[in-house]
Amino acid sequence: MLCRFTLIPDDTMLVYLGGPGDTYETALLSFGINPDTALIFYEKKSLPQDKKIEEEEVSIFLTASRG
């Protein structure tokens, strides 16, 4: 599964090429991003981190740590 991640606010594009069943959490971890500091959006809708990757492009809003 190929998915493009646009990081907000710095507008960096990352490309993830994962396997079947990979989740957004898996992709974030592969980029070295702590999933607790990221919000995932597709077409203005929030996606859970444990969702399987099905979208071709999502936006990742980087936030401060929640802990």
C-alpha cells in the first residue's frame, strides 16, 4: 500500500510503501513520529491510528505530547 503523508505545519511530504494490513500507527513509527503527537486527517475527517491504510494521501497534524 502506497500512501503519501503531508506533515502540517511544515508541509513536508513523506511516502510510505507498506504491506497489506499496515496501520497508520505502523507508518508513523516507521518515520520516527510518535503516534501520540500526531492527528491523521483524510478529506477533513479524523482517522484513528489503528485504522488500516486505505487512502492514497492523508494529512498529519503534528501536535505537542499528550503526556
